[in-house]
Amino acid sequence: MVSFGLTEEQQSLKEIAARFAVDKIRPVAAALDERSEFPSALIKEGHSLGLINLTLPAELGGSGLGLFDACLVIEEIAWGCSGFATSMVANDLALTPIRIGATEDQKKRFLEPVITSGQLASFCLTEPGAGSDAAGLQTTVEDGGDCWILNGSKQWITNAGHASQYTVFATHDRTKRAKGISCFVVPRSTPGIEVGHHENKMGQRCSDTCRVTFDNVRVPKDHLIGAQGEGFKIAMQTLDASRPLTAAIAVGIGRAALEHAVAYSKERKQFGNAISSFQGIQFMLADMATGVEASRMLTWRSAWLLDQGKTASIESSMAKRLSADTAMSVATDAVQIYGGYGYTKEYPVEKLMRDAKLLQIYEGTSQVQRIVIARELLK
Ligand SMILES: Cc1cc2nc3c(=O)[nH]c(=O)nc-3n(C[C@H](O)[C@H](O)[C@H](O)COP(=O)(O)OP(=O)(O)OC[C@H]3O[C@@H](n4cnc5c(N)ncnc54)[C@H](O)[C@@H]3O)c2cc1C
């Protein structure tokens, strides 16, 4: 039987996240954005409420949620501030390769301490010269006898300035592309690691994004996750699992923009009437609401499929693509409905428009999602 109803547990989970977003995140979101400030104290608070490490195993300190339940939480948090939600989701993203590919002993060593202490981790795949074409990454790993030796640079790494541990993808042989890549756990304190400055971004400014450089970084042999050459597969499985969460961030932004636009359109009077009485505005609101609802449905379905243990590359790419593009168009329309006021920092919708743009870029651009969808269709 198909049901769109949430259980009592899911309702209460959603309410805990919503309360945190209303009471703690929303009131400081604009100031964090203005100062481009990482919300360390709020992250700690979120961790103590079990709102971070949502999809990581409960026996290792995570919240042990399925992706569907995690999407409910993430939509609420992103409604409060998507930069905060990105920092949260990036932690799951960094630790998921270990959940997927590590031995039980490695999980105990590399997941439990980070999760239970509330530390952060980063997923290090993208490089200055390898974004959409991740299989073309250039960071090398050499067998140094008693250790692995890493050299190269990673770009746009979320949480990097605050993380204690990095999950790094590096190649043994560039000519082998995907088949030459392995995955490693690298403690931040390892000599030879340099973390760049916090990028001065257009949106999601409270999330921390830096370059990370590895200069002859020596990593113990048992920090290899999965078999040698299996790293790219682990990275792609991780991104498949993460796309519904990223889509849920987009749904949260879209919903926030829609709510602001509805409220403002009822208050703002022109030609002697509230602008909400004009059909031109009503049609915009109707399309915005339809887009947000459709995004949520695709997001829920892709998360549900993955929770059932099914492959959902096409569905999770559809969810990410539609939700990201919808968040951008809904936020842009919200600015339009606010008119000149929407174009200033006095009102919340310009931040939403800046924040939404990132959803079309990270974790695979909207073009890359289309490539994945088309590839599956044409198989
Ligand atoms: C704020 C932020 C946080 C991020 N966090 C992380 C992180 O934590 N970890 C991590 O590893 N990465 C992270 N990323 C990297 C992100 O995933 C990449 O930016 C993204 O994959 C795009 O890569 P690129 O920026 O190199 O763009 P490019 O790959 O250079 O793409 C440029 C343009 O070309 C288009 N394009 C590329 N190839 C094709 C094609 N074959 N067909 C059609 N169009 C194409 C793209 O869609 C895009 O519009 C982050 C990025 C940002 C901006």
C-alpha cells in the first residue's frame, strides 16, 4: 500500500527539527550570512539533539535514521538556513564512504570517535581541475612501504576548516581514471596538510568551504577504505545516497521562499489592493507551490527507494535536479513578488536566491544530473 502519511515518530522528529530551526537557526541566519561566520556553537547544539550524523549507525553514535526520515529533518533545517543544513549534510557525506566501504574495525576507529565527540569531517573529491569529471582527479597516492603518501589539492571542501578528519579520494595511476582511485581516511593533524582560507561565497555563507592541499602526507596503510581501486565506486555510491538529502535542502529553501512570498503578497498594497489579488501574482504563487510539492515528492520517493535497498541513481538525480532548479526559480520569483524590497538585504528573500544557486552546482551540477538521468534512460 502506498502512503504519504507520516508516522507519529516521523511527525515528532520533524517537529524537533522545526523547533530548532524556528528558535535557534532562523534568528541568527541573516547575521551569520552577513559575517560569513561558521555556526560552531549551533552545530554543537544540533549534535546534542541528534540532528547531525543523521544517517550514521546508532551503534556508533549516529542517529541511525533512514534517508526518508533524514530528509524530513533536513528540509526543516534548510528552511531555517541552508548553509547550516549544508554543513550538517556534508558530515554525513564525509562519513558515508566509511559506512559503505570500511571493515567493522575501521568503522569503530574512524566513525565512532568523530560521531560521539561531535567533531566534523569532510568529503574530499573535487579538485581545482576535476569537478564534474571527478574520475579525472589528479591527487596521487603512492605506496610508501609502511604507509601511503598523498600529494595534490582538493577544492571547495565543505567543513574543511573545522573538520578533524578528511575522506580523501586519490589515484594510484591517472591513466586508469575511475579504476585507479582509492579512498583514504586522513586525520587533519597529519603533517603536510594545509587548509586554505574560508571562501567568500555568494550564498550559504555560513557553511565553511576551503581548499585542502596534501604535500607528501603519510597515511597508515590501514587507512585505505575498501579495496585498492574501489574508491570511485564508493564515492558514487555515497553521492547516490546523499542526493536525496541535498534535494531536501532545496525543498527547504523553496518552501521558505514560497512562505515569505505568500505572506508579503497579502500585505503589500498597490493600485488600492493587496498584490495577492492580482492574477499575475496568484499564478506565480501557484506555480511556486506546485514546484515545491513536486520536488518534495520526488525527494521522498528517491529516499524511500534507497531505504528499501533499491538502486535509485535515476530517481535521486531527478530529485536533486528538479529540487535544485525549483529552489532557484521559486526564490527568484519570491524576489520578484517583493519587488524592489526583495532586492535588498532588509528582506529575507535575496539570501534565499543566493543560497539556492549553490544547489544547482554542488554534489553534481544540474547538467550532470541530466547526464546521469539520460545515461540510465538510454542504457
Ligand atoms: C560551496 C561548495 C561546496 C562544495 N562542497 C564540496 C565538498 O564538500 N566536497 C567535494 O568533493 N566537492 C564539493 N564541492 C564541489 C562541487 O561538487 C563542484 O563544484 C561541482 O561538482 C562542479 O564542479 P566544478 O565546480 O569544477 O564545475 P565544472 O565541472 O568545471 O563545470 C562547469 C560548468 O560546465 C558544466 N559541465 C561540465 N561538464 C559537462 C558536461 N559533460 N555536459 C554539460 N555540461 C557540463 C557544469 O554543469 C557547469 O555548469 C563544492 C562546491 C561548492 C561551490
